[in-house]
Amino acid sequence: MAELIEPADGETAAIAYLSAVALSDPVLAGVEVVGALSSSSPGYEPGPEAVVVRLTGLAARSLAVDVHQITLTAWATSREDELRASVIFRRAAAHLLLAERVGFLAGVPCSEVRPISGYNDPDPITGRARYSGSFGVALRGVVVQ
Amino acid sequence: MGSKVTRIVFHSAGFRSLMRSQAVVADLARRGEAIAAAAGPGVGSRASVGSNRARVVVMTETDEAKTAEAADKTLTRSIGAGRG
């Protein structure tokens, strides 16, 4: 009987992976790693320093592998803190790229992490400094039946 | 026993001609329009032919669309509409 394979939960895997590495990386000490909360959600504002992880696209590469477009937005505390936002973004991006060499993203088999973009992206609502970028992350799907 | 070496000679002018062809421009324009439509109002696309290849740019054209992209990544989320 053929296996039923669904795409992995790429966003949750990326959050779990980056949350774990943030605990052991002094550069990311105190940086929250959170999910797809929009900066315009009522009452929501990311913590003092944060990486917001969002799944912004998904395409099947083969029967078993999907490419998840993961977008990271690194927040610094203030409008003036562009350099810190850049440091957080670049370190989080480096960890994400490492997942390809490790072969797993929070336990999900990961065969490729390809950078797509990276740019200075100040928040239009609060003015806080941010850097954002997207990555194509190839993850194996999950056999559910 | 001698080994036979296969040489590949690229026809660069042919590549360039293909990448600048009307068919490629039309395909890129269709993909750009699909992405712009998925991203919502205030996002437009423009296809053009450069010296080596055709290209399409999809961009926010209004303050509202720029804010929507910065807050919610509305254009970034729409890139998938350009596939297929």
C-alpha cells in the first residue's frame, strides 16, 4: 500500500531548532524565538530582542521532500539598534544554514537550506530596528499512514 | 586503452537569445502578474529585457502595500503564486 506523506511542520521545527540553539549561543542570549505572530496583531509586540519565524511559502520538490520558505525577522530593542538587529539576524541565519550540514532541523531530516534574501526591514509601526530574510529549507515529509 | 573525452561547447549567443526571447518575457510577465495579484492591491509587476536575459520585477507601489509587506510579509508570502 502506498504511504501517505504530508509536509513537515517547517515553522514549528524552525522555531524549536532556533530556540534550542539560542539557549547555548551567547550572541543570542535573551533573544526570544517566536512564531507567526504578526507585528500588527492586537496587543502583540515582540520582546526586547526577538526572532520571529514565519512560513511564507511551501512547494513540493518530490513525493517525499518539500521546500519550506522560512522568513526570519530579527528585532532589536529600539529604532537606533540596527547593528544589533543585523547581528541577531546573521547569527540566526548561520544556525539555520548549519541545519543542512547537520542533516536535521529539530529532528526533521533537512537536505538543503538555501538563502533567498536578507535586508534591513525597520518595523513600520513601532520604528524598531529589524532585519529580515527568507530561506528555502528542504525538509522530508512525514509518513502519516 | 585510451579514453574518449567528450567536449561540450556552449553556444553562448544561443543561450542569450533564448533568455531574451519573447516567450521568456511572456512567461516571466505571467508569473510576475500572478505574484502581484496574490499580494493584493498596490503591488505591480514589470517585465523587461536586459542585455543578457529577460527579467520581471514585482514591487509594492503604494504606502499601504509597503506597510503590509513590512508588517505581514504580504508580498513575500505570494512568491509561490509565480510557480508553475
